[in-house]
Amino acid sequence: MTKSFLIEPFFVQTIYFKLIIIGIICLLAFLFFKVNVLSYNKDVTRKFILLLISKLKQTKKIQVKNIRDGSLVNVPISSIQYLRSDNNHIIVHLEDGQCVESRITLKVVLKELNKLSDDFLQVHRSYIINRGKISAKHSQFIMLGDDKIPIGRVYKKDISNLI
């Protein structure tokens, strides 16, 4: 009776081991590539969205007919500090100190501004302000830079949680 011994090679030397190692290397390379591509795409997507938002913000303008000289003026809504009404005339006060006077009611202007931006709020029967330009709020008035805008009694509850 003869006994035969089968000596198998170490697992490290088998083809299965080599296939497992190749598979792990391929998986790691794939994951590395996937993570780098995804993080690159996130950065590209983020930059694209920020660029798109900035372009959209820049293009929001209202066209106002200046009654002083009859010209049509394109006013970026981001540059508007506040609007003051004088019967059926409004005076648009801009950041750079310029004023544009037009013949239109405050109600119509507020409706048009609210279509373009949520930043505008009527605080008095004669005033609409840009919320982003508020420098201080008091119980009776709002400061927009050096300009003091009164708060109407009717509008106080809308303004109470403004700042």
C-alpha cells in the first residue's frame, strides 16, 4: 500500500491569488478615478452655478423713463437703494447718489420689482426700500446709508422681523 501525497502550492502562488490581486488593483484604480472625477465635476458644477447666478443678478434691470430729459434709463435693481413717491411721480435713488424721476405710481413699480426680486418692501405709503441696503433699523425709521426712511404705522408689523 502506497500512500500518495499531493503537495499543493501555497495559496500565494496560485492563479486565484493572482486574479484576486489584479481585481483589487483594478477596483482601487477605478475608485480613485471615480472620486477624482466626481470631485472635479463638483468644482466645475459649483463654478458654473455661481457664474450663472451672478449673470442672472447682473441682468435684472428695470427700464425707467426719466421725465427730466425724456430718456429711457436701464436701472439695475441691485443698485436701487429706495424709491420715493410724490403723487404719481417716483424718484428712484441709486447707490451712487443718482436719482431718476419717472411718472408712474408706487404700487405699479412695487408689483414690477417683486416680479424680479424679493428684496423690495414698502415701509411707508411713499417709500419702497431695498432690504439689502439697510444699515440700521429703529422703531420709527430705517437708515439706508445716510438716508432716513420713515416707517408708516400700517407697515410696522411687516417690518418688525426685518433685521
